[in-house]
Amino acid sequence: MRNVSVGMTSPDPLESLLASWHHDPAPVADFNAGVWARIQAGEQTRPLGPIVRFPWALPLAASVAVLMSIAGGTGWALALNEAQSADRMAAAYVRSIDPVQMSAQHEHPQEAS
């Protein structure tokens, strides 16, 4: 068991050792050439993407996207027109059976004179 007295601290030898330590690595002669060689090797062995293997795929995908957009827009416009047409027909039907609106549309013989 270690006896530690309060107020008395001994200097840590590790701190002085770390403060005096200094490392100067030796430069590698062909470091830059090795880095560029690895970069060029990586560019040459990079796998080709599906677009490069199938050059017709991009124009085909763009054409399909345009056609789907046209079809979706047309379908949405037709659905909106149908909803508005149904609302107009419902309003016309209500006007045709509502006695208050029917009396407002037609002139009464008593009022004409």
C-alpha cells in the first residue's frame, strides 16, 4: 500500500520525460510519386457505371420521365375537371328544385303588371 501525504507531491518523472521527447521522422524520398501512382491506379481500376455501359439508358429514362409527367398531369387535369363539372351540375340541380331560387329566376304574372 502506498503512503500518500496530503500537501506533499512528488514530481512525476513521466512529465519530464514527455517534455524532453522529440521525434523528427526522416522524409521518404518517393512519397509524392507513390501518392500520384496510387491515385492513377485508382482511376484506372474504377468500375464503369451503368450509364457508361448502356449509353441509351439516360435518354430512355429521360423520355419515360417526361411521358410519365405528361400522363400524370393529364390525369390530374381530367380528375379536377370532372370534380368541377360534378359541382356545377349539383349546383344547377339544387337551383332547379329549390323553390326560392326558382321564384327568383321566373317573373311572376302578378309582378309583371
